[in-house]
Amino acid sequence: MWNPLGPARRTCEGLTRRDWLQVGSLACFGMSLPKLLAAESASSSKPGRVKSVILLFLFGGPSQLETWDMKPDAPEKIRGPFRPIPSRTPGLRICEHLPKMAAMSDQFSVIRTNTHRYNDHSGAGHYLQTGHVWHVPIGGGFSPTPKDWPSIGSVVEYLAQQRSLNRPMPDYFVLPNSLGQLQQAGQFPRPGEHAGWLGQRYNPLTTRIGKRSLTDNPYWRNCTDDELNFQIPGMTPRAELNGPRLQDRQSLLSAFDAMQQQVDDAKPHNLDIFRQRALSLITSAQTRSALDIRREPSQLRDRYGRHLFGQSCLMARRLVEAGVRFVTVHYDCVDGYSWDSHQNSADVKSHLLPTFDQAYSALITDLKDRGLLDETLVLATGEMGRTPQANANWGRNHWSTLFSNIWAGGGIPGGQLHGKSDKDAAYALEKPVSPEDLAATLYDALGIDPEIRVLNRENRPTNLIEGGTPLRSLWGSDSDRG
């Protein structure tokens, strides 16, 4: 029973008793609940630590034991075939196949105790990008659904659209393709990057890379400019389409075809918004310029690596430089495994670690050289880790109970090690970090109140995350809750 003298408590709809009293009193003065929620959303932003976030999503799950939490003193079946090398961070055991990162480890910090129980790629990918467990059971499917929780990037786009629809650039981009587009001929799009029940109008704007290299070049290395053409289908108008004729152009709407498959948002109002976004992008010289990677010097492109992940990281830098607030870069190979490293020597050693080492070190250095690193937070993470014990192929299987990720920029002091794992890199001993904590940290860094509420599909005010705590200690705060 409600205790009138007790503290405010959340109802099942997410409002406290005090909120409902406030709603009732405001209604007397002509302010309805929708108006109250709109006012709350508009005031949900505060000065953030950063202007932009780049999420390097290493789909499949890098092994903590082959990257940033090596256990060289463990038995051979656990420690693996790779060895640690010296770095600039005391106590950091970093893999020998990450030499560029070892030389600049004082520029990033490592969280060694990420953990959750969703040992499934699709569900874990949704969990990491939204801060919410997927509603589909483990192993229950691949594709995103309208019931999914909105991604962090979609919330950023949602708040931007509340302020203005007339922006030359969206606030949320996904590169180089939607996750899963390169795997199995795009038959299995993965959940997590979309807006879900928030509404398809807040989905990311996604570039599309062709598939010419799939047979002979599954890791997209030594690619040509034709293959690395980051464009949005239909965005570049033909010369004869100008003036009044441009207003009739609808081809860019094909870029939102996946969004429009959701029946709940196929309403005239939302379709008008799609058209408005499409036409504004077509006429935006800023967007076309940002997406033209050929404007970059050849030497810089070589530094990032002429492979899909390297050039995607360079494109992410171009987008945040142009004002985009949230950019997700998927490391999405087509070898059938990607970072799902069931074959260590073939996949991880020869391809994944070297290309990541090259692209990541180039990105952080480039952002720093341009004065963008302090205002840009770069998070590199997978959705899970790998089993402590290796399999017969010297690879590792799924293990969501412990994994590592790295944070750089945004004012975070480099060279930190957050948390401690056990002797086998199997479980967190100190300072476990949940996907909810990760989401709360990104929201907080962007100046978005992690307790913000928005209307769900049933028009109920809903907290975007439950129980997450911003990791302010990454910035040197005494308390994560302070």
C-alpha cells in the first residue's frame, strides 16, 4: 500500500507518485501529459562532456585473452598462442599483434570487466547498443523487430528532431552498411542499431558498400575506390534534376526501405518526414562533401589502411568533423566468423587484429591532430567475449560473462585499467560493468539524462534504461554516482 510519508516510487508506467501529482496539478492550468513529456524531453539535455561518439562495434566478440586482458601465466589451453608485449600502460598485457596500440596505450583506457548473460550474437548486439535485453529468446532470431528497444544513436537522433528537422546532416549514421548486410548476402540483418518502438523515422542513415569483393576478398583488404564508395543510394541528383524538378525526386526514399517495412509508422505524417529528410539530404552540399572519402590525402588513407574497416573509421572522423553526433562503425566481415573467432590463427592473427590495430591507432592520432579528440568519445567493443578454454581449432566460443572494451577521447585520461578479472579471464573480480552502465555512460557523456523518458508504442512514458550507472570514474570522478 502507498505510504504517503514514504519516498517517491516508480509506478509500472515509469512515473513516480510525485510525477502523477504534478501532472494533475498542471492539467488544471491547461498543460496535458503529452505537453509535460515534451517539455521534459526538451529539457533532458545538459552540457555534455563530448560533442560526438564513435562506436566501433566489433561484431562477433573479440577474445579478451587475445587483446587487452591476456593471461600469459595461465595453462596453455587458456592463455592461447599469442604473447603480450610491452605497452605504455603499467599492468596492461596487450597482444603482440597490436603493436601500434601498444605504442600509444596511454591514449586509451581499458575496461576489463564488462559482463552480461545474453550469450547470443543478435541478442547481445541489441543489448550493447540499446542498454536493454532483447525481447526475443536466445537463439530465437536474427532480424530486428518493431518491438526492439531504440539504439543509443536513435535516441540522439530523436532528441535532435525534437529541436529541428531542418538539419543538413542527421545526428546518427551507421557505416559502412547495416550490420549483417555483408554476411550471407544480407539475408540476416542484425538488431540493435535501429530505433525499434521509438519509430522508424529515428533509424540511422546508413551508407551502402557494394559486394564486388565478397568472393575473392572476404576481409575487404586492398580495396579500390570504386569498392569503397560511401554513398547513400539516390542521394546524388542527376544534372537534369534541378530547380522545381528536384522537388519531385523520390529516389532517396529507397535509402529508408528497411524502415518503411514497419506498418506502425507507415502514416502520412511520417512519410512526409521521410520525404523532407530525403530532399534535404539531396540538396545538402555538406552531406555530399562529408561522404566523399576521395577528398582525403592518399597518405592519410594509407595510414588508416585500404581496407573496409580502416576507410570506415576515416569516414567516421569525417562525419563527426561535419557535426554528426553519433556514428557506429561495424566491423562486419563476410568470412562467416568476423570477430566470432572460432579459428584464431586464420582469422584473428592474420586479418582482424592487424586491421584493427592499424585503423584504431590512425583514428585516435588523426582525431588528436585535428583537435577533435577531447570532444569525441571513441568506444571500441564487441557484444561478448570468448571462452577461457580454446577449442580444437585454437579458437574460442561464445562467452558473455566477461569481455573487455577500450575507451578513448572525450576527456578520459588514457592509460587506465578499470576492473579486474580472475586468473582465467572468465569472471569479473572487481567493478563489473553491465550494458546498462555502458548506455548510461554514453548518454551522460553526450549530455543526455540517462533517466530520460519517452513515449513507447502504447504511449506510456518509458525509461530508456533501467538501473544503469554512468561510469564517471573514467573521467577521474571520485564516485560513479557523483
